[in-house]
Amino acid sequence: TPTLWLLQSIYSKHDDLRSLPVERVRKLREVEGHDEEHARDASCAAIATLWTHHLTSAMQEEAKALLHSLPLLPSAEREEPHLEDTTQYTCVTGHAGVIGGSDSVGNDNFPDDTLEWPAEVQWNGTGHGPYPFWAGPVTADIDDGAAITSWWSAKQDAERLDHASCAMSVVGHEDDVPCTHLFVNQYAFYFSQDEEFCCISGSPNLAQALTAPQTTWMQDFTYQGTVDNFETEYYSGVAHNYTLDCSGTAGCGPGDFYIWYMVDENYRPIEQGEGCQVMPRTSSCASGGSYLYHNYDPDTFVATEIDPSVFAIPSVCAANGTFTTTNYCFFP
């Protein structure tokens, strides 16, 4: 609790030490009747989210001067995860495919009102906002867009996203160049498309598997009704809005944090995004997560078969079952 409170105070520019005892009492009351280990792990996850996803570089340096270390996420899987864990580990719960893949997943009737995706898809689209969004603050004009080409497979438990514009310098590369984010089974790699640089992403210290998203990743979202005259680079018309409120330190916060998924009247995906609000668009969130979204070209989002070579891990990242890079760019 002291570490979480310190990071929250730095983030919100609040430095009244008198609130720390109050925060400790509030936290103890909050976890009464729950497993102490689960509550501890949930707080550790909140710290990881805040550190990686919300603090600027200057804020991190301020924290380093006051902290000797940061807690790790739990390395052991539990048979019965606590509810608070599921609200904390939003990145992992949204990237929870079957490791190794499966031939028994996917919606053969896509698109339909279940929203579930087919087993394999290749799609094109346009990304708006900071990228990489998880590795620290990135300045980006929300009106500017960059091309995305993606291959996603639940059968192979793999996903590849090629981005035409990336702030690679945030993760240690010398230049901001086109990039690829590749998920293969429980590992994720973020590399320049010229394959001169690679960092290992995924959950902090690889404590948990961060796979390609499962076919039903959007089914926990709440239907928010329709949006008339919704326009993207590829679509104009009525959109159905499904949104997950992940605000607060018990979710993806601190601050306001929403993840949304828009589909057309035939349930084809047209937009996915996250940030401090859904609308209006913004390039700067006063609190909560960075604002970003990508528009799908629904005409390209169709079931297909993907050659496994598409998901080949480049040698700059790993070879012969061993990591070949010492660079890390973990998710929160």
C-alpha cells in the first residue's frame, strides 16, 4: 500500500503524507473477508499498471529517488483467481488464447451477434494515437493515422501487427521506424521491421502468459447502444458500441479508463480503442490511460487460412528456443 500510494501521489501531484494512514485503513477494510495473498497480488498489479502505463519518464525518476524496488507480479497460477485479480490484470485477461493454439476455436458463423471472431483473420486498418502505448508516454496527434496490417490466429495462438509509424525510441531503438508486434503462444516480441532491433514485451518479468487475444475477448464488454453517423476511414453509418469501464486503481487506472469495440449493423468490427473517454476524440487525457484507437477496414476482416511462416520469430528476437535480445518492453 505505501508504494502504491506513493506512485499515485506522484501521478496526481498530491503529496499530503497525512493521507497514507487513511489509505492503509481503507485498503484493509476493502480486503476484509478476502484472501490476503490475492489482495496483495492485486495491489502489486496496480503498481505495475501505474508505473508502466501512466507515469512519465520524469515521474518514474522521481519515484526511483524514493523507492529501492518495485514488487513483482505473482509467478504461480491459481486454480481460483480472485475477482480483484481479474480486474487488475486487464492486459492478460484480454490476451488469453489457448497456448499452442486449437482447432476447436472460432466462430464459423462470423459475423453474428455473438461478436466472436473466426479462427483466423487477416485485416487492414488505420491506427490513431501513441504506439507503443504501453511502454511510456508518447506524443501523438489523434487526427494523424498510420496504416496497420494484421494477421491473427486462434488456431495457432499467434498475432502479428505491422505498424507503418512507431515511436521505437521509447523502447530503446535509436530511430522511430515502422514496427511489428508479434505474439506467439505465451511470448510477445516488439521489433523494427528491418529486424535491427527487438525487445521482449508481454507481462512484467514474463510472470504470466500474454498470448494473442482469444476469439471472445470482447464478450465481457457492456452494450452501450448505437452511435448514429459514425465515420471512419472505411465506414460511415450506424455503429454498435460495446464498452468496458476499467476505471480506477481496481481496474486499469488510476483515473478514467475505457476500452471500446464498435461494430457495424452486420456485426463486423469497425473500431477498437482505449483511453480516458470514448468520445470526443482527444490527444491528451488529464487522467487515466493514453487515448488511442484503430479503425478496421471491415471489407478485409474475413475468415482465412494463415501460413505459419507469417508468425516466424526473427532471429534478432529469439533463435533455437532462446532469446537473442536483452531488451525488454513489458506491458503493465
